Amino acid sequence: MGKLSNLLQKREKEKDIRYILSIDGGGMRGIIPAYLISRLAEDLRNAGDERPFYSHFDLIAGTSTGALLSLGLTTAQGVSDSLEKDDLKPFAVYEKHRAGFFKKEKNILKGYIHGSTSPSSLSDIYLKNGSRIFPRHIKNTFSQLFGEKYDIKPYEDFLLKEFADARLADSLAPTIAVAYDCPNARPYVFRSYDKSGFFSRDVARASTAAPLYFPPAILTEEKTGERLILSDGGLCANNPSLIAYAEARELYPRADEFRILSLSTCRKAFTFDPSRSSGGAPSWATSITRIYSTAQEKLVDAELERLPDVKYIRLEANILDKRIPLDDTSKESLDALIRGAEKVYKENKEKIAHLIEELKLSCTRDSVRLFGKES
């Protein structure tokens, strides 16, 4: 690995490379990226990198359950009552400075990076809280015909416990979450760096408002007073990597390259052969929404792999023998998802090893929030 390390260090000095973490939507299947984040954080620590996991990225993006994980990673330590704190000590960040007649180089302390949620506890969102968010006692069939499947209050109680009064603008690294504005037919991107006053819990609520399961989130923009009616971001970008790239392009216009680490929830791709069907509504009715979802994700993969300034690292694998609904909290399904996450990690081991080496050697991101010198 010595030659690789020297090569990576040389390349980084020559180029401005920006790192993006993107996390898919998928309800309870979010346990897959949660597991991957935990393993990646462990690998970095084993490689001698003591920085918090989130601090390796210039932008962290999530849709739906991916937004929940993104916000969990970048919300200040000690906010959540349900997730463990990262046990890392504050990490000192220095800046090289030349001064004096001989221009002697000195390291000047800029500040400290603080930990956030422990990556190893992210799976608890699903293992310990899944059945509260999606209780098995649901509304009766009549109620479901004229309303959502679940009462929203248990979920909102969970979000309050998870994020308390933390605001998106206080995120420890640039963070975005994707929702969909149905009344205006547009994606709606929450940005930590536009200094909006949104609570993190409301951002998560909006991005995860899956139609048929939960009612839309109704929010008000503080700056404009605009009333927003927002639904699950998976309606427009279940894989938010392309949106994240566009955002990063604006945030870092001088960047030479972008590394996008995209974590899949491994939704089983839906295939359909229309030449074998009789055509018309009966053939397409039960298939068309699933075709749209699969096609949307395949398009994102294809376009990002074509971009000359992007290295697109997609961690996924064909791991599920059957389709697991986003609200399936059964032990059988959770066990299958955890086994699947382990398989994703193993099948992408070589790709992950190169990424860990690169992240370890990368400089501390200038976009990460620093705290005072007396921390």
C-alpha cells in the first residue's frame, strides 16, 4: 500500500478533490447503509484515523431514511436521547503558516472537530425504534382507504427524542435532505448552508413522509413565509447522488474532482417484459410505479458514471430474495437485512479498501464546523 499512499498524496496536492456521502431512501432497509457506515467508521479508526466519520465529507446527502441517517451523522453530540455519542476526543485542526524573516513554517491551531452520533448506534434507529415508527397495530382497512396507514404521532415523538431542538443550520458538516413538493411539482432540497431556520426533526419528517404511510409535512419557510406541503423525497430522487453532485458543484466551483460514496438500501430491482403481457391497464397497473422507481435509480447510476469529473462509488449488491416493504419490522426481515448488509460489505471489500486509504490520506475538510480553541 506504500506506493498507493504516495500516489494518492501526490494527486491530492495537485487537485482539489471533494468528497460526498449520499444515502438512499428505503424505510426499514436503511439498516443496510447504517451497517455500512458503522463498518467504514471502524475501518478508518483501525487505519489510525481518529477523525469523526462525518468529517471526511464535504457534503452529506440523504433521501427519506437516508435523510434520517444523514441528519443523525451531522447533528451535534449530546442532542439525541436515543442514540449513543461518539466516544472520539475532540480532534485538533491545524493550519500551516509561514512567518518571520526566514519564513519558518508553524502549525497554527484553527479549532477542534467534535464528535456526533456514534456510527455504531445508527442501526438502533431501526432495531429499537422501527416497531414504534411502524406499529403492527395499524388503522383498520376502512380508515386506510381514506387516510394514511399509520398514525403520525409515534413517529413525530421519535423525531423529537432523536433531534430535540437541533436546527439544520447547526449541522457539523454541509448536509442536504431531499423532499418532494407535490403542489408545485418540484424537488425540495433542504440545505444546512442556506441558514434556514428549519428544525432537523421537521426536515426528517418531510423527507420521510411516504405517501400512503404518513401524511405530508406542512412547514413554513422562515425567510419567505411560504407554506410548504412536502412528501417523501423518494418520489423524485430515491438515490440523491445526482442532486448532491449538482449542489457540490455550486458549493465548490473550483473543485477538480468529486468522489461520491453512494450507499444503497438494496431495493430489489423490478424487471418487466411488456412483450409478454397482454397490454393495457390490467398489465401495467401493478407494475408501472415499480418500473418508475427502478428506472429512476438506474438513470442516476448511468449518468454519474459518465461524468468526467466524478468517481462514483456505489455500494450495493443483489442481496434480497424477496421484496421487503419499507415498513416491515419483523425479526425475520431485519435479520435478512443485516445479513444482506454484511454481504454488501464483503462483495465491495476491494472498493472499500481503496476508499478507506484515500479518506485516511485526505486533508481535513475545510467545510467541517470547527469549535473554539478552548474545547
